Amino acid sequence: QVQVVESGGGLVQPGGSLKLSCAFSGTTFSIYRMGWYRQPPGQQRLLVADINSSDYISYADSVKGRFTISRDKDKNTMFLQMNNLKPEDTAVYYCHADAIQSKYWGQGTQGTVSS
């Protein structure tokens, strides 16, 4: 089993920044891919960015150049630095892990961009 806990959401003005963190625990050695998803109000959950065990990174077109995914392997932690935020970035952000035995989700953290 893998436990996934996000933190770092909040309210920010357009053009501002937020940094999300995700802590993994349990059988973390089984994780081969991790990423961030988001679900805007009334919409489906979509991939924002992910990183695999070879450190290959991909981003959704809507966040390229503004968001940066990173991780600390020693601390089993993943981050999402979000800059130049726009109102359309408002969503619940979820941390996700693909592991050998299953897929795991965090509880989500709200990020709101509003003036």
C-alpha cells in the first residue's frame, strides 16, 4: 500500500504563485510514475504533469512554461511549483502514484486563483 498526502493549496491572485507538495509513504519502492492532476469545478479530472522512474517529465499544454514538477527521491516527496497563475487554473489538485500493485490518489487540495 502507498499513502499519498497533498498540501500547499490556497487562494492567490492572478499572476501569483503556489507550491504544492505531496508526501508518499508505505511501499514507495513500488512506484514507477507519479504526477499531478486537477479537476476544475464541474469538469473532469485531467493530467497536469507527471514524472516517471527514469525522470522523464511531461506537462499539459495549458501549463507548459508556468508549472514545474519536481521530486526529492530521498524524502519520497513530489512538488508542483505553479507560477503566473490564471483564474482558469482554479481546481482541486490531486497527487497520484502508479505503483506495481495499484494506483493511488491523495485527498486533493484546493487551489483558487481570484482577484
